[in-house]
Amino acid sequence: MSASRNPRTINVVDLFSGCGGFTQGFHEFRPLGVTEPVFRTAAAVEHDIAAASTYALNFADEAGGVEHIHAGDIEDWEPDSKEVQAEVILGGPPCQGFSGLGKEDENDPRNKLWREYTRIVNAIKPKLFIVENVDRFLRSPEFALLHAATEKPDGELRDYVLAQHSVLNSADYGVPQARRRAIVVAVRRDLKHLANMQYPKPTHAKNGLEFLPGSEQQSWVGVGPSVFAHTPEETLTTELPEGKCDPLGVTLPGAFKTTDLHFGRNPTPLSKRRYEAIPEGGNRHDLPPALSTEKWLAHKTGSHDVMGRLYWDRPSVTIRTEFYKPEKGRYLHPRAHRPITHYEAALIQGFPKDFKWSGSKIQIGRQIGNAVPVGLSKALAGMVYEALRS
């Protein structure tokens, strides 16, 4: 059977798109026997200019030009329903107000941005939409309001019904990262056959050997064999390469390929001694008193991830926006005496080596840490394709 080409594409709009992790997963998905992408970006919205520029570098051509990438606040985007037509809307409204690392302020204005998401949904009227957020989102007042908006006769989302709302772990889908994310799926009420759609079946599990004989599930993917075995142990520079780009009219550093992001830091002599003293799988608790701090010594039962090494044979912890700072979490290389690099973090998130990036080191780090893992997005793309095209 020959592989088919140019199947009828499914248009997608990505809101709060960041650098495009969600879009990349949908772009990579291929049904059996198909070689061309079946999902196409129709438009995207992202207020951070560096992230929007990265998105444009990778997806503007597919979307029909940079004019389809809105680099600004979502409140200022008024989609023309004739020009922007899509069957699917994706989006991860800012989650700082819900995050366990933040103050969990219920009144954080960033938590209200889901209302802008619903405004866009009502303007474009897709067949379904997906909201991605931190796991605590499902216990938040904002999710309760979102749910009510689909249930009430006069609700803002009365034309939609929630098909699924649960927490998925990226590691269950072959991502070398144990990142738990709330995934909410809603479908249009006039498409009743979609209301029973199910989440994609996990392909991996923490203890894959415990599954019944014949199961296709495998053990979680270790970050060592999948990522660090393919990156240099040493870093030869602390800087990005030279280069400027302006895909959206604002000049920024770039464009860089993922492979250009293998740069290190300039740790202090004390930090270097700490890195060398921490064994494989170890953390701050393994430091001798002379290399520790008063705060760490006083809190013996605190976080086991601070100044921790990633385990070679396990998925990484959640890649956050400051993954290059081991004092923020378990972000030391499994074996080398250094923090992980932007290159390695991007690979852990699933970005391809030829993905293009724009921005400063800090801006690109933020883009990587805020992204939806590509592998999880690809699994969700399969779920959407099966529902819409079966």
C-alpha cells in the first residue's frame, strides 16, 4: 500500500501559543500511511515578541504569512471568521495564578484570560477546542466557571460540552519528562458523535514490565539514553552564536537551530565544587557541611530536587523556565559536572534539532520551559484526528 500524500488538512488556531510546542506536536502527527502533515496552522496569538517570533520562524509560511501571527495581547485580536476558519483551537492560558510555585492568587488577572479564549472560540466556532494548563487548574475557581459556561443555557460556551477533563503525564506518552498537565477537551454540541471521544491511550508506564503479556506499553523513557547520550558532555561556549532576525518586524538575536543552544554558564568555584560533590541521582542533601548553606542544613526534609542530578534511566522532572539553574531544581546533568543546557532542555521537551529559535538566552529558556511537550501534543493530535476523520 503506497503512502498517501496531501490528505485533506485540518486547520488549527493556537492561542497563547508560546514558541509553538503545541503546534509542533500537531504538525508532526501522521496517520498510518500518510507522509504529509494533516494539521495546518491557520493563525496563532502570542503576546511575547520573542516567543511569537520563534513561532513565526517555524510556522508562518504554513499559516500563509506573518500576518496570521498576532504578536500582541489576545484582547486586541479580532479574528475575521471568513479569513480564519479552523476546526480546532488549542491554547494554554497563562498558568502562573494556578501554579504550585506561585501564590495561587484566585484574583490574578492572568487567570481571567480564559475568557478571552472563549471569546475567540465563539468567533471562530471550531468543532472542538483544547485547553492545556497546570494540573491544579482543574481544582481552581476558573475551571469551575469554565465548566459552568458550557452547562448553563445562557453560558458563554453553551454551544459546547466538555468531553474530557483530566491530568495527563507526558511520560506516559514516551516523553522523557514527567510533566503533569491538565487537558480539557470540549466539542460543539451539534457534533454529538464527538462527545464520547477518549484521551489517547498511554504508550508508556512507570513500571512497564508490570503490564499483562501482549501489552504494547513500554517503560517510561529515560532521559539519559534518549537525550544525554546524544549531546556533548562538555560545553565550549557560554554564549549564543552571532545573528539577528526580525520575522515580525522586531530585531532579535537569531535565528538559531536547537543544536546552537548547547552553551554553558560561568559557575563560581563554590558551585563547581558542589556539582563535583553530588553523586548520580544525588542532591543538596549529599553535600558536606562545608559546601552546603545554613538554610539547607537547617531544612533536612526540604525539597529533594534542589541542586539535584537528573537520573540517567528515568524521565526528567518538569522542565521549567529557569532549568539552567540547579538551585531551582533537579537540573544537573546526570553525570557531567554542570547544569543542563538549553539544547538538552529543548530535546527533553521534544523539539527537533532543526527547530528555529529567536531571542536572548533568558527569552529562549522561557520559551522552552513554557512549551507543551511535543510528544504529548502529538498524542493529542492523534486523538483529534481520529475523532474528526473516523
